[in-house]
Amino acid sequence: MKDQQEIFNNIQRVLEDLFEVDPQQVTPEARLYEELDIDSIDAIDLLIELKKSTGKKMHPDDFKAVRSVQDMVDAISRLLNED
């Protein structure tokens, strides 16, 4: 089980590695679409990469309400703490 800080660090690394987002821009409040320029195709790539690191299948429907980095951390945390 990962804590929220580990999940955040992983998301930050993935955003930097895949999308060349400056890690300084990745804050819990940062809005994925408006501030980090993550579009819907990027979001799918992000989910695929996060699946590799968590070992959990993430359903795109679970992420429809995700707007900020913290929303994503919370969604992944819930997923990892299931069962």
C-alpha cells in the first residue's frame, strides 16, 4: 500500500517523464488540463503508465471527475486500498 506522498511523487515523475512537465508545476492544486496541458489522449497514456507502477487496472470512468493532481492522488489511493 502506498501513501499519498508516494502516489504524488509517482504522478509527478510520470508527468515529467512522459509529458516533459516541469516538476515544479506539479502541485496538488495543479489542474491537469488547464495548467499542465494534459489532454484526453495524454490522460489515457497517463492511466496506462500508472497501471504499470501500481499493478492495478484503472477504469477511465473512475477518472472522469479528476481535475487536479490531488484528485488523481485520491483516486489512486482509493483504488490501491480496495480489497
